[in-house]
Amino acid sequence: MNQVNTMIKLLRTEKGMNQEQLAEQLHVTRQAVSNWETGKTQPDIETLTRIAEFFGVSVEQLIYGKTYDKASGEIKKTWIWNRNRLSLTFYPERLLLFGMMLATVVSYVNWHSILWAILHGLLNWGYVLYYIIRY
């Protein structure tokens, strides 16, 4: 999923810059930065490269919000929640495991059968995988 607009705004605010200052650094207009952040337009590939170099991130992180953790060897995704200006990092594998365990516990409590609980846990895990692959 393309997250250029939210990533540009997030990185800009983390650096304590306004749109005018970022525009000066990238040699573009303030309106161009505003259009990128609101999602009206997208920066071209050359500008994406300059933005990524300026903020010290990769172009992939700028577009998709993904980073590679060299210490652990895992790919992390920055999850951006615009309404509360919340930026979290999560690991999809852990989210899948948690969802499966939660579905298993809820199913066991409702039907008092471990087989039904395991079946529901696996089905929910499959649905989450489908959702992640599709979106």
C-alpha cells in the first residue's frame, strides 16, 4: 500500500520542519509539498530519491513504510494512524499469532470444545493471511 503522503508528513514533523522549510531543501514549492502530504499528487521518482536522501531513509521505507532491522534481520512496518498522529512499529508475524491464540481462546470459552477452538483459530489465521496478502 502506498503511504508516501503520510510518511512525508511524519518525517517532516519528526524533524520539526514546516512545509516551507522542506520545500526550500528540496527546491520545490510549498504547494507541491502540501499536495504530496494531502495525497492530491505524488512526487516523481527523482524527487522521491531526494526526499529519501534528505530524511536518511530508503525509498522503499518512504513508499511502503517498511524498514529492515539489521540487528534482528526482521522487516518492520511503520503503522501510521493519521487521526491521533500515532506511529507504531509492529511485526505482522506476531500479530497473526496473537489473533490465532485469541480466536482459539474465545472459541473454547463459547463451545467448550478444543477441536472447535483449534479450527476457529486456524480459520481466523487464514483470513488474516488473506487480508495481509490482498491489501
